[in-house]
Amino acid sequence: MNSMHSVWTKRFEHYIGEVMKYMRFVFTGHIAIVFVFIIGAGGYQYSEWLKVVQNDFPAEWLVAILVGCMLALSRPITLLKEPDQVYLLPLESQMPQYFKRAKNWTFWSQLLAPAVVYIVTIPLLKEVTELTMSQIWLGVLFVALLKFLNVRSEFAYRYVNRGQAILMDRIVRAVISILAIQTVLTDGIFAIVFLIMLAYYVGTLHKKMKNQPVPYEHFIKLEQNRMLRFYRFANYFTEVPHLKGSIKRRAWLDIAYKWIPYKKGNTQAYLVFRTFIRTDDHFYLWVRLTAISAIIAMFVNIPFVTWIVAGALAFATTLQLKYALLSAGEFRMDMLYPVPRETRNQAVTKLLRLLAVKQAVIVTVCAMMQPQFFIIPIVILLVSELTIRLSK
């Protein structure tokens, strides 16, 4: 390869191809419909709230805290692989060219989230503050500058300290970013002081980077963990062949096993319950989708939208857990037991119905302030039962 630029280009092309391969299974027509309802309902609730919001509402601090915390989370995207700590070692003097491209991609890929959050809060700023539109849009430019410095700062800090005490570094940068955004929305020109402080902090870290070896191991581990999070997310929508979920004890849920009577016929029921509780992918899938449904039911006071979202998430929960618990292709010790194979299907069905009831109870409690909230558990239980019976 002629230069480290070509190394980055090939890595980047492979990375984009890998992401797009799985994202086409994530953003399907069903998810698009759910997003449309969620965004529409959220926008309606937001516009209604703006009509009654008090003039003394601390909008500047709210915007500053939300955006500032997002700016501080600036994990580097290096696309490094494990063999690089051997094969790229002779090219260490050329690594600044590679890392320059990596930092640029990190900046542009992570800028969208804080910028969107800031833009969404513009109607609130217009409603409760006396800022002009030019001052408000100047804040967008300021957010971009802060993100640029935060990306450079976290990369340099990880380079120098190998990721040790990264939380303290983020807290420092979050405080500076929050104060900078709050100041640009109030005092204007004085926000430059905080910008200079962050730039000086970045410059100090860059000086410490000189004559230090490249921390290949730290950046490779960081990249592996980042891709693992993406694969776990994609695994909720399609099978990722090389993904292996982690297992945790969760002793505080041992009480759940007492619901299963101790007898030979409940062998598969015990194993299925234990698999669900101890497997991170299965357990957190149910927790996440239930939490999303509960939050929407709590804050979106449009019954029709709440019913649709609750039904869609109940369908997603039941279908994905059924597929995950029944489609395991690896060898299991229970295959040697003198227990009929069909008992596993019965055990999975029993677990799915129990989880549907729990999800219905949690979401209903969160929606008790809504009119006709009693329809939500009917929707969840009906959709879950139909999914169990009709899905293959």
C-alpha cells in the first residue's frame, strides 16, 4: 500500500459495507411505521407543551446539559484490528496520517446527534427566551466547534493515558461544554473563554502525545467493543452468525425458578427460564423493549398511538425471544436427557406468555394517567398470543 491513507480507505470501505449489510434488516417498513408514529406523537406532545410552558423555564440550562453531555461522549473510531499491533508496528511513524482520517470520521459521524438535539430545542428557546434567530443558529456552529475539540481531546487523552480514568476526563469536558453552551445562549461573547479553555486542554494533551508509542492494544479493544455493541443491536433484528452473547449469574432473580415445580416434566421449563435470565441478549432485549413501551405510555397522551406502539413492541419482543430460544443450533446437554423434544416448545411458550403478562402490567401501570388505559394490556396480550400461535 502506498500510504496510510490507502489503508484507511480500504478499512473504511469494508466497515461501511459491514454496517450496511446489517442495517438493511434494521430499518425495515415495520420499523419505519413505528418511527413515524413515535416522531409524530412526540412532536404533537412537544408542540402542546410549548403552549403552556412558563417564561421562567430554564431552557438554556436544559439545552446546555443535554447537548454538553452528548458532546463529552466522543469515543474514537479507529477501525483498527487485532493484527495491526504486529503488522503496523513498523509503520508507527506514519500512524498520525491514519489517525487524522480516523478523527475526522469520528467528528462527522458523531456530530449529528448533538446537533439534532439542539435543533429540536430551538422552538423552546424561541418561546421562553429573547434570543434572535441569528444567536440561536450561532449556537449550532458553537456545538460543532465544541464537538471538534471534544473528539480531539478524548483521542489524545486515551493516547496518553491508555484509557485510564477516562470518566474524569469526560466529566471535565462535559462541565466545560455545558458552561460554554449556556454562556453562548445568555452572554454570547463570553463563551469564547470556555472554548479557549478546552482548546488549551487539547493542546496540552497533544504535547504529551509526542514521543509516546501508539497504544494499539487500547484502541483495538475499544474498536472491538464498539463493533460488538453494533452486532448485538443488529442481532435483535437478524441473526449475526459470529456473535456470542455473554452470560451473567443474576442471583437476585433466583426466586423466579421457584415458580417451576420440581419434577421431571418441568426439566425444559427450568432450562428455558434459566437461559432467558442468564443470557444478556435475551434478558436485556425484553428489558429494553418493555422500558421503551412504558416510557411512551407514560409521556405520550394519545391513546391510539400508545396502543400501536405497545402492540408493535409486544410483537417484536415475543417474536425475537421465540426465535432466540428455539433456534439455537449448538449442542446442548438437555438433548441427551430422556425428555420429549416437544416439551421445549411448550416451555418457551409458557415463558413468553409469562413475559407478556409482566410487560402488560408494567406498561399499564405507566399509562394509568391516560384515558382508556385498560385497553393497553388487552392489546399487548392479544398481539403476543397471536405472535406465539401464528409465527413459525
